[in-house]
Amino acid sequence: MLTNNTEADIANQIIIQRLVRHYLSEPDREVWTIEGACITPRQIGSRYGIPRDAVTWSYLFEHPDLAWSFRVRAVWRNGDLMQPWATHTVIEAYYDDEDRYGGSDGTRLAVHEWLRSLDL
């Protein structure tokens, strides 16, 4: 069990990098569903310093039963996530959709439990 949000952030970032790389390859569909969460991709503008041939996507993960959502940014280049993953594939925000978790800190831990439950 994690004891603080720094540990949860680190663990969540590592797990989400694996999930995006293996299951959400460059978006070729409108919505994915993974273990009760709906994932909606949207192409967004690239940040400064991203090569012209790279594409940046935002993924919104929404879990209606658990009442949380979070947003991930991932940069793809040549069919793979751009390195370093810790810079280019990150969770940008957590949302407590129904005020069940006391805000983003509690949501971060709830998302962590869900991510750990996935068979990655």
C-alpha cells in the first residue's frame, strides 16, 4: 500500500507508460474500453521541442463506476512512444468526478489501485 502521493505518482506514471505503449498504440479508433474505463484519444498540438514528425495525443480515461477520470499526454514518433517515456508519456491531471475521494490526491490513489489491477 502506498503511503503518499509522490509514490503513487511515480507508480502511476510507470504503469501508464506500459499501458499506453502496449494497448493504445497510435489511435486508430474513437474509444477504447479497458476494465470498465472508457479511453478517448484526441490529437493535440505538440509542445515546444517535439520533432515535426512526432504526434501528440491526449487520452481521457473515464471510469463511471468508480467516479474518477484522468488525462494522459503521449508523444508518438515512428510508430512508438517517444523516448524518454518519463518526459513524453505522463499523467497530466486527476479528476474526482463525484467528490468520492476528497479531490485529486484521493483520486490519484484510487486510480493507482485500478492501474495495479490491470494485467499488464
